[in-house]
Amino acid sequence: NAGVTQTPKFQVLKTGQSMTLQCAQDMNHEYMSWYRQDPGMGLRLIHYSVGAGITDQGEVPNGYNVSRSTTEDFPLRLLSAAPSQTSVYFCASSYFSWRGSGANVLTFGAGSRLTVL
Amino acid sequence: QKEVEQDPGPLSVPEGAIVSLNCTYSNSAFQYFMWYRQYSRKGPELLMYTYSSGNKEDGRFTAQVDKSSKYISLFIRDSQPSDSATYLCAMIPEGATNKLIFGTGTLLAVQP
């Protein structure tokens, strides 16, 4: 099993450019999410999905779009990159769904480092 | 004020020391408490999780939750250089599975 795979690992963008960070998981997880990690800020939730066709906003959604057409894939789109979006982005998934209660134990990808100039 | 507070460190200890890592929180609805370990330039990986108050032990690691004080701890016994990483606490309120809140992480360095 590959787990959670993120591509690319590194990307440099110019202000105003758009791009898509890819995330794929092979564990048949219902729940998928995107976080950004910044120094002193910890991990902050951008968007999440509880299943194919269902997405919702997290704590810091502005400037990002997501879609979930399959169980396996959850891409994150930056519409018009800004220097404030320079960060390390993590995709995470879990078996857990919003239907139940309990601990949402996440499996993280290795991260995508994005620099916006 | 952040919902979850965690001292960023860095914390440097000699090999073999007992390490204590802590988080405080303000939301009394938190019921699920987790500790993730993150090596440099890697994604976080789950180390331990507990429900409500009490202790949980796994090898050299012990997680402790004191809900009355809104305080959680992770103890590492006989620390090893391979334990050098950032440790993040995370919490979920009852009935709000998707609202996983992370602390900022504590950087630990275990010196050989």
C-alpha cells in the first residue's frame, strides 16, 4: 500500500499563477482533507471531504478550491497564487466519516512545499 | 487565545532522559486527544490517542489527560536520538469529528 501520495513535492510559483496539488489514497478512506502548516501556526484545515461529491470548508479556505469526484483523489487548486500561500501542504485521510462519532485518526501524506514569489 | 496551546520548544535532552510534552486547551467539549510525531520534512504520524480522561501506555510512551485542568501530556521514557522530532497534540470535540484542532508542535532533540 502506498498510503497517501502527494504530488508535486516541491513547487515554485509566481504571484497570480494557478496550480493543482494532487492527493491520492489507496486505503478506501471516506474522509480526506487538506492542511497547511506554517511556523508558529501549526496545522490548519483548508478543506475536507466526507465522500465522493461532498466537500466543505475548513478554517482557512480562501484562495483554494477542492473537488472529490472519486474516493481515491482529492486535488487542491490554488486559483491565483499569493505570497501568503507559501507553505507546506499536507493531505490526510481516514476511515472515519461524519456519520459516527469518535476519533478521526488521520494518515498524512509526505507534504508538498509551495513557494509563491 | 488559541483553543490549543503548546510550547514550541525547542526542548533538548540527553539520551535516556524522561521527556514530558504538554498541551493546554480551553474548549471543555474536547473528548478525543491525540499525539502525532513529525520527523523533519515528513508528514505527521499518529503516536497515541485517548478518549476522555486517564492514562494510556504504549511501550516507552505514556499519554495522560486531565480534563479537570484541561491539560494533556505525553511522556517518553528512556528517550532515544530517534525520538528527535516535532510532537503535535490534537483534539476533537464530542460529536464534531471533522473539527480536529492541532497544537503548534514542540520540537524535541535527544542528544546522544
